[in-house]
Amino acid sequence: MSDITQKKREQIAQMWNARGKGLISHMELEIEEVSTEGVKVRMPFNPDFCVDREQTLLHGGILTALLDSVFGLANFVAIEGVSTMATLDLRVDYLRPAHSRADIIVRAHCFRQTRHIAFNSGSIWFDGHEDAEIARGSASFALTHGETSMFEAIRKGKAS
Amino acid sequence: MDLQTVNANVSRVPFFRFLNFEVQSLDNLHAAAEMTFESRHIGNPVMEYYHGGIIASLMEAIAAIAVRPDFAEAPAKPINLTVDYLRPAVKGPLYACANVTRKGKRIASVSVISWQTAREKPIAEGLYHFLLV
């Protein structure tokens, strides 16, 4: 059940590589684990995302953006035939100040899917400090299904 | 706190430069900003929609400024947020207006709305909590 096909893996890689522009490419995310049970993604430290002059404290907004992105990936992996998804709502709790220059690790999964809606939850911590979560989030997404996935559309450079 | 000083402080925050916004109005418990569209803000590269996380980030930034316009000294600490996404945000400027619904000794609640063409057609609405101690 947790194994995903080679075809899907290739699609995932394509999807992330296709995002040559935009926030996701700017975050330089690296997929560490991917299965229908959930995904684990690494974001390298980036001084652009800090609020202080010393550049050691991340702004909460980037953690929110990271959760939103990784939920999207988790849904794409877990849900068969998803064509488009739009975030309906998002809740994030900032559990600790994000004070470090370590890489960030995010784990997220889709814990329930229906034809129209996906429900997600996820956690963020600094690499090596899984016991000290810095943020936790949950979200719901509106889904559409179809032959052409949005990632196919990205590859072809057309709108889905 | 005058707008010029606030915007000078905004320009010193790396992440605020990444967002690229300007505070346009500021009075007691209200703040409004305009964000300039950048390709690094894109979430959906096919449609060139803003990333939801960038919209939430702008709303969090302006909410914090509404609570503490002198954020350069001691910024309000974000506790949590909820955002409702109502419409996709397309290429172009994005506006956000924050209204502090309650400011106590320790906690503040801030309601934020963001829009593009008209305030009556909001892109997203958010509720943000901050710790003031």
C-alpha cells in the first residue's frame, strides 16, 4: 500500500523540476521520503526567509508556505487521478521560535480523502531536533479529478 | 509611528524584502499594505497564481505591524493563524488590510483581509494571534 509506482515517482520528480519559477523552486525543497502514507521534505536554510538582521530567526510565514506546499505534494502522491487542488483553509500553530540556521524538515500526510476534499496534517522541525517541533499545521483542499493532471499541463506549458 | 519610518524598518527585514510590500496606511489598530507581484511568489506556474503561503505571509506581516508598528524594537510574537482561501490571486498587486479586534496585555487577535480588484471580492481572510510579552 505504501509503495508507489515508478511512474508516479517519475511524475513527482517531473513536477518538482517543472517548477523552474515560483516559490517552490526558491525554497529548494528536496524530497527525502515519499509514499502514500506521507512525505518528508527538507528545506535548506535561506537567509531571505529570516526576520532579524543576524538572519537566524525564520518568519512564520515561510513555515506556513512550506506546509501548504508539502500538503500539496502529499495529496498528489496519495490521491489517484487528481487533476487540480486548491487550498480551502489552513491552520498553523507556531510552537517555538524558529531560531536556527539548520535545515528544516517537514513531514506531512493526507489523513482523509473524499471525492472532493482532502484533509492534511504536518509538522516542522530543525534537522536533528525532531523532539522540538517548531510548527504544526492542518489544512483542507478542494480537489478536481480528470485525465490531464496539472503536472502534465505544467510539462506541456498549458493551463489545465 | 509615521509611514516613512515603518517602511524604512520594513525594508530592513530580509523576508519582508522577499515579499516586497509597502505599508500604505497605518493608524491605531489598523494597517494596510500593497505587495508587488514577483515570479518568486508563484505557487501555480501554469496559471501564474500566487502561492497560498505568500498570501498568508503578507497577511501575517501586516497583522504584526498593526499590532506593533514599532516592530523593529520588539515584534509581536505569532502564536497561530487560520486562513480561508476564497479566490485564486492572479499576477498583479495584492492588497491586505489588518484590523486588531482585541489587544490585551498579553494577547492580541487580528483579522486580516486580502484582495486584488475589489475589497468586496476577497482573495483570503485570516485570523492571527500574537503574544505581546
